Amino acid sequence: MGQNLFIQNALSPPILFFFLGAIAYALKSDFEIPAPLPKLFSLYLLLAIGFKGGIELQKSGFSYPVLPTVVAAIFMSLLIPLICFVILRFKFDVFNAAAISAAYGSISAVTFITAESFLESQNIPFDGFMVAALALMESPAIIIGLLLVKFGATKDRPIKRKMKWGSILHESMLNGSVYLLLGSLLIGFLTSAVDPSDIKKMEPFTGELFYGAECFFLLDMGIVAAQRLARLNKTGAFLIIFSILMPIVNAILGSVVARLLNLDPGNALLFVVLCASASYLAVPTAMRMTVPEARPSYYISTTLGLTFPFNIIFGIPVYMSLVNTMIPQI
């Protein structure tokens, strides 16, 4: 890995603000962020990347490599939880293995946003259609996780906990983050097609404020990640090792697919990051509702306390080096 890549990433404002939040928790500072603000900023970030993605999708159209990349992204969100489940079943019951697998098959929008900032800092171009892949990778992993529970633990569940597939599909496909991302993507797409002059009116909101909002959100994420990190002693060594090694394995798989798709380096990194990241919002919400037998401390503490900080601090520069190695011809 290029040492400069790691240093530049570690010293970028979003990562430094992440450290600032984590250190505040470690030093038991009374610093805190009022609860509604992180939620507001997360909604803003989703709206902004969805809107900008729609604009870029209008420019690029649906020709190659847009559709193959989106299809490959959905395929990876189906494949990764199955691989995770096979590994996790050596140590966990069906419920916990399925819930953790769903989390690692889904994605982290904040990790994706951090990867975009990394690419911008390196002056590496990327396309907005990757936002469509981001939005479409969240739901399939949830469905796979619930299918694993349904077919793997039918006899172990009381009748009252039988799944209502209408509710499951509604939650997995229309949860808040997916709804806002897809809706903003569509609005950006239509605005760019009908009246491009409206894009300039949105630019101060979706462009200039974005980097500062990302820093603020990561400040809060640093606090939350440090809190989760302190609880990792309950998860055991197996899951701690899994939460670091599995993203690397998924990144290698993602880089192979990115090479087969002949993606350029910027899009390849975003594809790899999507494969390597893990959900700590949508999947836990769905699993708490439908698989109460699984322990949230397993699938939240590891994804948020270890995998998320590992990816944004170490993973992104490592994955960039991996992309440069796997796709040398570009």
C-alpha cells in the first residue's frame, strides 16, 4: 500500500473529525451532539449523493457500464451474505449467523461517501451511477438474511414469530435510507433532463455544504463507534477477527468483479468499498423487527465498532492499492 495514500486519508478532515469524536468518548469528555442532528445530517448526505447521482446518471445514460455494474452490485449483495453465513455457522446459531451475514452483505452509505471524498482528494474521477448501485445493494442482503432464517430455523421458531413477507419486503425495499436515496436519484435525473438550470439553484445545498456536513456526521460517528468498540469484549475473538478479515475478503471478490466489468479506478474503488462495507442502520432495524433471537451486540458492535472505522481509516487506501494492482491496464 502506498504510504502516502494512508497518510493523506488518515489526515483528511472527515477522518480527523472521526478521531476527534472517538477521543472525546475515550477521555470521557462531556462533549455531546444533540440526538436529532446526526439524523438530520445523515438524511442530508443521502439526499445530496442521491441528487448528484441522478444528475450524473442522466449524463451517462444507461449504456455500458451502468447496467452491468448495477446488476453485478445486486449479485454481490446476494452472494456475500451466503459466504458469510457458511463461515459464521461454525460458531453461531442460525439466527445470529443470518443477522450478521445480512449486515455484511449490505452496505454503509457513510463509508461510500468517505470513499468519494478520498477519490476527490486524489483527483481520481468516478461516475454518479454508482449511487444507484449503493441504493440497490441494501435490500437484497436483508432478504437473503431472512430467507436463511426461514429455511434454516423453521422448527426452532414459535408460530407467532413466523415471518410476514409483505412487511419484510416493505421494510427491506422501502426503508428510509433506500427510499430517500432512490427518490433523490430520480429527482436529480428528472431535473437534469427537464430543466438543468435548476441544478445550479441546488448546488449551494448539495455541493458546497456537503464536505462540512460529512465532517460533522463523522464527528458523531466517532463517538458512536468508540461506544460500540468498548462493548466488543462481549462478541468474542472469532467475531472480532471476522469483522476485520471479511471486509478484506469481500474487497478482493469485489475487485475481481470490477476487473471483469472493466471499471475505471474510481468506479472500481467505489464498487469494492460497497462490497467491503457493512450496514449498521437498515439491517439492524430489519433484524430487530424480524429476528429478535439474534443479539444486536453481535451485528451492531462489530459493524460499527470495528468494520466501519477499519474501512474508513485503513480499508479505503488498502482497497485503492488493491484496485491499482488488479486493474493495472487502466
